[in-house]
Amino acid sequence: MTPHLPTSERRAHVVELIRACGSVLVACSGGVDSVLLAAVAAQTLGDKAVAATAVSPSLASGELEDARAAARAAGIRHIEVATNEIDNPAYAANAPDRCFHCKDTAYSTFADLAQREGIAVVIDGTNADDTGDFRPGRRAARERGVRSPLAEAGMTKQEIRDWARELGLAVWDKPAAACLSSRVPYGSPVTLEKLTRIDRAESALKLLGFRQCRVRDHGTVARLEIEQAQLDAVLAQRTVVVAAIKNAGFGYVSLDLEGFRSGSMNEVITVKPQT
């Protein structure tokens, strides 16, 4: 990682890292990091770059459509592959290392796909800011030989957004996203029923204008995390918001007064597994 270099040199480093791979399969979730990486890979390697998206119940509504649209805009071939991590008891148990089991399934699937396609390296959109966070999935990336050019070049989230905007990528200002399972407290099993109601609830909030939001699933209780600047707006639409969340399958609706914060479920972990 080379965070001391100017942004222009870090961008050039990303390009060189991709070029050195010869051919790449980009793990593309539909978020700004992986979409930017796919666009740069297509510019750098042409048809020797492909994008792949893991499709499963933990993928939020709209993410697959974003990945498809981004691939079309970037001119990169896009492959959709089904993953079955929810059938893995270690994943469904939802221990603090859940993300490892999810990523291990996805990366092994991508590695098999890359081999069939004659592609040399699987790359993902992990950035420099991610490396300081609690992310058990990084161990799966290391074990599966997945490269992270953005992180290796020291690219921060803001620098990636700026680059994506300059390239005209529609997702440049897209709010950060995470798999739906991250809304379920550790120790509470991940089930299709929970993922479905979380997805319905968050989709309803987004339709009401709350772009950056999380619906944390505490059994019959939905704990809403909304950007602090929009907390008043939630209360102003209280009746509509409550109806939408209950219609999604929850019995009670609560509002987290701390507001949205990525990875809030990690706040209660006292002993973190290896990352």
C-alpha cells in the first residue's frame, strides 16, 4: 500500500497492478468501489477483463441491477453466479466470523469461474479505508488468492468516488452498502425470512427518500438507523414509516438516536476473530 503518493500516482499504480495481472475477474457487487474497479479494468485490459456478481438472498434489492447497468456502461462482460452461503451452517449460525464464510463461498465460486474462463486473477474493490475496519472476509480473500488493487495502491473511499465521478459512473455518490445479513445481530441465526423482511423494509425507506439507512433485525423489533441529518424527517413521516416497516413483517419499530453508522453490529463484539 502506498498512501504517501499523490492521487494521480496511486491511480496509475492501480492501472499497473491490473495490467500486470494479464486478465482479471472483478468481483462486482454494484457498489462504487467494485464498479470503479470494473471500469478501470475494462479500460486497461479490454476483453481480458470480466465482472462477476454473486447472487444470493443476502444481496439487497437494486444491487444486481446496479451491477448490470455499470457493466453495460463500462463495456465489460458481466457474469451472474448463484451462491448458496445461506445453506452453510457456519454462515447461518451468524457468529462474528460470518463474513468469512460468506466471502469464502463467493471467492471460491469466482476462482472456479475464472479458471473456466481462462482468467488469471480474481480482484475485488477493497480500498485503503477498509483495511482498518473489522472485516473477517479479508482472510477469505487472502486464502483464495484474491487481489485488491485499490487497497494495494492506497486509494481511499473519497478518492475512489472522485475517480468514479470523473469517469462518469452513475454510482459515484451511491451510499455505502453491505449484505443484508449484516443487519442481523451476531448469535441470531440468518434465515431467508429475516433477509426478506429486512430487504422489504429498507426498500420502503429508500422509496420514502432515506438513501442511507439500515434496518437492524432484533426479532419482532426493527431498529432503524438513519443519517443524523434526516432523523427529524423520519419523525415527520412517523406514521408512514411505521406502517411501511410493519408491512415488511416487523411487529415494532424503533429509531436509533445515534443515527446511521456502518458496522454498528460490531460494537458489541468483545473478542473479534482473526481478520
